[in-house]
Amino acid sequence: MDASEVEALRAAGLAAFAAATDAAALELVRVEHLGRRSPLAEAQKQLGRMSDDERRSVGALLNGLKGDL
């Protein structure tokens, strides 16, 4: 996972949240983008297989993404 992939996840998530028209749609988007089986969660699971430097930089990007969404 690199910065461009994280940015693509951010753009998709923000667009989906912006398009949600009611509380039910908002909850579906939240689960899809922040849930246990979301692309973000899958990326976080990969952190353990990265080198220390890579883990630090990618982890910071993923944490920023989670905060933005």
C-alpha cells in the first residue's frame, strides 16, 4: 500500500459519505469504508508484514485516512 492507494481510498470514502442522503445510507457507507472487512481494515492488517520505516509511514497515512472519514 502506498500513498496513491491511500489517497484513492480517501477519495472514494469521502465521495460515498457525501452522497449518503439519509441516516441508513450513512450507516451503510460507514460500515463499507470503516468496518472490519473494509479496504482500510485490510490495509491495516498488512502493516505487520511491512518494514519498520514503511509501517511508520503507511500507518500514519492510514490513521489520517481513518480520521478524515
